[in-house]
Amino acid sequence: MEIWHNPRCSKSRATLALLQEHGVEPAVRRYLDDPPSRAELEAALAALGTDDPLALTRTGEAAFREQGLKGADRETLLDALAADPRLIERPLVRDGDRAVLGRPPENVLPLLEG
């Protein structure tokens, strides 16, 4: 199991703590320091069960507005996410071919059930 983690984010910290409370020590990827590649973003979308990059996008982020991404097509959004990891919604928890966003943190519980 892996978590794309931002330690400055309360939801990310709470999600990591919830996993640890359930005996899971996920691989912690500080995605702002180690941004995912476009291929990894595509794989994350597939694991989330969607093809829409908006599912992984922090649309309220100033960078989203500054880059004029509202209404952008799929390719443009994926390029923006790969180039600017601040735009990636957090935390993403992935277990094999399944993933969820930990907003709220309890969203990760189904991953723990197998």
C-alpha cells in the first residue's frame, strides 16, 4: 500500500494515522518532492476507477486558476498535474489496482477490508 502524502495537510496526516491505527505501514510518497509521472497519474486514475483527471485535481488551488485550467481537456490536465504536483488532490492511497482519495480519511477503510 502506498500513500501520496503531504505532511502539511491535515487530511493527509489523518489518513496516514488511520492506516497506521489499523496496522498498515504504507509506503509514504511525498509527492510534492517526488512527483508522479504522467504514466503514474494514468495508473492512479485507473485505480480510482475513472478516466477523468479532475478526480485527482485540486480545482480550488490558486495554481489551477492561474494556469487557466477550468474547462481544460484531459491531456492538458494530465500535463498540468505532472508538471505541478501542487495540483494533485491528496492524499491518494493505492493498494495494487485499487485506490481512493482520503477525503474524508475514512474513505480508505474499504482498502483495508481486502
